[in-house]
Amino acid sequence: MRAETQRLLSLIQSAAIDELPTVIGELSTLLAVAQKKYFAQPAPPEDRLLTPAQAAEKLGVSEKYIYKHAKELGGQNPGGGAALRFSSLGLDKAIRRRAL
């Protein structure tokens, strides 16, 4: 348990019975604030697989560049077939790592 939580627990355990309704109300407020912060997080972006042509368009490069750099761009063959695909989020990371 975190030290802050331990201190709160100690305060609750030492509180007089007639103070407990106030303590419970304050804890409810703390819980509501924590839940609001937690659930306000943005949803993670959705990923989708792109064809080499789509990847080239996204990166502003030629398809030839995409095929030449497929490994470093995270190219994958879903299902083990010959169809080369690229993660949209993976390409975003490649863009952030370096300017193409």
C-alpha cells in the first residue's frame, strides 16, 4: 500500500465513531475525483493495416521506397501470405523517429 494510503487508513482507524460520516463523505469525494481523472483519458488510437500504396501516400514517398524500407517501417505479411501490410500506428512512430 502507498504511504499516503497508509496514512489515510490510520486516520480512519483512529477517527471517533461520530466523525465517520464526515470521513466517508470526504472519501467519496476523493473517489469521484480519481474516477473522473481516470475515465477522462483519451481512448487509444485505432490501428489499421495499410497497403504499400496507402503507406507511401501517408509518408509522402514512393511505393519503391516503401518496399525498399519495408523491414525498418515494420512491414508485415498477415497470414503468412505475400500481401505486405504496414501498421498505421507503426508508421506514425516511424515518422516521429525520423523525418523521411
